[in-house]
Amino acid sequence: MALSFRSRILGILVLLGALPTTALIVGWAFTLQATSPTGSTALALERIGTAGRLVIESVDTTALSPDDRQAFATEVEALNQALAEAQRSLVYMGYYSTGLAIAIMIVGAILVYASMILAGHLSRQLSRPINELVGWTDRIRQSQPLPEGPPTRGAPEFAALRSALRDMAGELAAGRSRELEAERLRAFREVARRVAHEMKNPLTPIRFAIAQLQRTAGADQAESLEVLEAEAAQLEQLAREFTDFGRLPVGPPAEIDVNELLGELVRSVVPDSMTVDLMLEATEASIVGHYDPLRRAFGNVLRNAVEATGGTGHLAVSVHGSNRATVVRVADDGPGIPAPERAGIFDPYVTGKAEGTGLGLALVKQAVEQHSGDIRIEDTQGGGATFVITLPALPPESQP
């Protein structure tokens, strides 16, 4: 069975710390014991004692005078006493060497135990955060949310790595969402393009047929022809919206004066029955983009506001520009948009109108996102909805 990451780290730390310490202490103790002068000193004293006894036995004390015999006896006693003291010193030296070796072994055991405790602590400090981060990478791979609890303890560098992984997971989740949304919109655009193509083919002969019937029809058929003409016009409008939704901007981007564009659209889209507060930037508010998609987008936002107020309310349109972005706000005093419905109001084919196609606001979002902008909905003070569109002044490839 394979060892865990912590076990492998612990084994490596023990090999690097505890084993060298143990070998050093044991070798030191045995070297001290082996190089101790106790053994050689004992052998020398034994030889001295043997030689002294031989000398004493070879001396004929009968041939000595009484004073010499007394002096000889004194020397023999001093020699014996010196040999006894040396023997005791040797015994004490042996005890000292043995005790010192034992003390060294005890200190070595304490150091080895401390090194193993330290190795265990370091292995936990390394393995726990790494195991946690490995689990996080698996969650990121499976698109699962990262745990929000307190982090496993570890070095400060692991905290920085956790923060980086959280940021990366958030960016990956946002990227996945953007990719799914882009794929969904691509599918919608392809369907819209095909539907528009299939609708335009029969609409042309239908228009010709209606025109021919109007020239020869009687009074009793006029009402039916008006219905046919109105429905054909509705289908043509639907086909145009499908075509616009399935079409991508063509040609290079150009500079667009948002003040001029909004002023023209307000005059052409907003009926005279409504009051309009048009607050344009004092200086030129310009962006670089594609004119036709932005014109359709702002026109749809204005028409949506007009329809929300029934064509008789109040409309406030403001433009605020800077060298980095232009912000357009379109506020109406209609019934407003409930917060739960705002998330899907820009989805294709989502509409609350009886005759709506559900592509108007989808076209708005598509055009804004094609210009790397952002659109959001806020509540109008006093009631109503405010559409806030933010567009960068320069195209994405030109931004710093």
C-alpha cells in the first residue's frame, strides 16, 4: 500500500534529522569509551606493582642495617599506598567515563525525540495545506464550489496560494458561465438566422398577392385584406428582428458621438405625448464601435421605455462621458421590473408583451456585449425602471 504524503514527508525528515543525530551520539559515546585512558593506566599500574613486588622479594633485608630496613619498609608502604590510590582513581575514572557515556546517550535520546517531534510538526504543517489544496484543485476540476470554512493552518505562503486558487476558481467559473452564455447565444443566433431566411421566402409572394388582391377586391374583402396586410407586416418585422439578432457587426469600428445618436433617437422614437428630460454631456461623448447595432440597441431601450409607460409618461435620458467610458441612463416612470425577473429579461424569446417577439432586449444585450460593455437595470426613484448602459470609450484591443 502506498504511503500517504505526510508519511513520506515524515520519513524524509526523520532520515535527515533523527538518524544522523542518533549515529553521531552513539559514535561519540563509543569513541569516548574506547579512547578512555582507564585501560592503559590500569595495565601500567599492574606492571609497576609486579615489578615492585619482584624488587622487594629480591632484596635481602638481613644484610641491611636497622636504619636501612626501616627506610626500606617505609618505601614499601608508600609504594603500596600509591598503588592503592591509583587503583581507586582508576575505578573512579571508569565510573566517570561510564556516566559520561550514559549522559551523552540520554541527551542524544532527548535530541532524537525532539527531532522526531519537530519532524512530525513540520510534516503536518506541510501535508495538511497541500492535501487541502489538492482537494481544492479536484473541486475546481469538477466545477464544485470551494469550502468557505477557516483554512487549515500552515505557512503564510499557503494562505497566498489559497487566495490565488480562490481567485482562479472564480475566474474559471465566470469564464465557464461566459462560454456557456456565448454558446447559447450562438445557437439562438443560428436559429434566428435560419428562421428569418425561411420567413422571408414566402413573405415576398404574400406581399405581391395582397397587392394584387387589393386592386381587384371588393368592399366586402377590404377588411380581410387589411388583416392580411397587418399580419404580413408583423411577420416582416419579426423576420427583421430575427435577421438582426443573427447578424454580427461587419466592417471596422468607427467613432460614434453618443450625444448626437441619443438626441436623434429621442426625437424619432419618443412620441410627443411623453415628456422627456434629455441631459447630454457638455463635452463630446464618443466611443469607438459599430453604429448600426448600437442604434438598434438604444432604439429598443427607448421603445421599451415608451411601451412601459403607455406612451404618456415621463422619460429621463442622460449621457455621461469620460476618456475611459460612456454611461447612458434611460429612466421611465412605468410599473418597473420586479427583481426576480431582471435576470432573464435579456434572454432571447422572453417577453411579457402580448405581441412581443422577445428579441428586443436580447438585441440590446448582444450589441452592448459586442462592444465589451455592460447593461443593468435599477429602480427609478418614485417608481419605474432605469436601464444603465456602460460602453468603453475605446475597443478592447486598444484599451491599456
